[in-house]
Amino acid sequence: MLTAITREVSESINNCELSFHARKPIDVVKAIAQHKAYQDCLAELGVRVVSLPAEPELPDAVFVEDAAVVADDVAVISIMGAPSRRPEAHTLVDALSRYRPLRFFVEPATLDGGDVLRIGRLVFAGLSERTNREGLAQLREVLRPYDYQVQPVQVRNCLHLKSACSYIGNDTVLINRACIDAERLRGFHLLDVPDDEPTAANALLIKDVVIIPASFPKTRALLEERGFRLRTIDLSELQKAEAGVTCGSLIFNHGAMTAEANEDANHE
């Protein structure tokens, strides 16, 4: 069963961190409604949604993907790149410990979960303003016993690796080549987003359905022409906080742990 950990929108979201977007007022009531619709979309696609309460003092806490990395065998609690966001990671420890053995980063490592794209046992880790080489090294060390291959990808001109590329099934990666070293993904079919929708490369694959924001009609047409099953959702208010469709949830297979990982969990 696919499980998604989500968190409700904080009333303080207008104080969110911004790196590449100009600050615009966020309608909090509308943002809450959009996030609810996002959770409903996941549930309609057969995902069990575990919604955590809002963190009033943590404006970005709704973006739970950035605070941890969840593999089939283990979960990593990271040290986030923005110091103001680092307390968010501790708020996920109890929820994630119910599903995975946990490992914790130590300084000077920094890593945002939005910089981690996992495709089977391949893990692409973005080197960005939020994730450093020590973070990548510690991620590699944690995942090596479970036969994951961690590969670095240089990120430029955008917040996270998954701002610039997403796996959408059928050996295909939706990509904005202007923001990453596409050569690292040469083993996949690369599908370029339209030039006038440069932030459309963040997509969320649930089973065989690709979720994208409703604000990218050309990307929607591109994917439909190629036979992908789509769902679009309105995230206009959350997008003002540099959100995409992946960052609002930590999604994992509840029953995917290996025997080795289960043994680790029993000794936690």
C-alpha cells in the first residue's frame, strides 16, 4: 500500500523561504483548500494519506518532502539547507519511525529531500543551494548497504533537482535541461518541458498517473499526446511559496521493507 505523510498548511506560510520567486501575498484560506484538494487527489488514486497537524511557527512545514528521504528500506532525517527550516525535520521523526528505521545526518551535511530523485535503486542527488557534497556523501553511506546507487547531479537556476526533472514512468524523465546536467540521466528517455513553462518539470507519479499543476497547459498537452494518464490540480497559492506537486508529501510503499531493514527496525 502506498502511504503519503502530509502536513497541514501553516497560517504563517507568508513568511516562507524564497530563493527564486519574488514574494507575493499568499491567500492562506485558498492555500489550505488547495492542499486539501491535493490530499484528496492522492486518496482518490489509492494512497493512504496520513495528515499531520500544522506547525504554526514553521511557515514551510507543509512541504514535508524536504525534511526527509524515504527509501524502501530506511528513512533519512536530513539537515535542511535553509537554517530556518531545520526544526521541521524533528517534527517528522515520530511519524516516520512507525514505518522505517531512521538514520540522521550530522553536520556539516545539508540536504533537502526535493534534491533526491529515486528511480528504483538509482538515486539521483542534486547539488544545489540547499544540498552540499557532504549531504550527498552521507546519503550514499546510509543507502549503500541496501544496494542503492547514489549519483550526483549539478543543479543551477532553480531550487531543487526535482524542480528541474521528475520520473513519470515508461523510462521517461520530464526535464528542464537549462537547470541540470542532463547527461547524468542519459539512460532514460528525456522529455523536455515547453520553453515557456520552465517550472513544469516537477511532476508526481502515483502508480500510472502523473500529477501536474493546472497552470501548465502546454505540458499537459505534451504528456497527453504521448499517452500518459494525467491529473491536474490547482496549486496557484502554494506555487507562490516555490511549491510543486512532489514537495507536499512523503510517499512510500508501506510494505516494501526488506528483511535486513526489518532487522534494523527491530533493534532501534
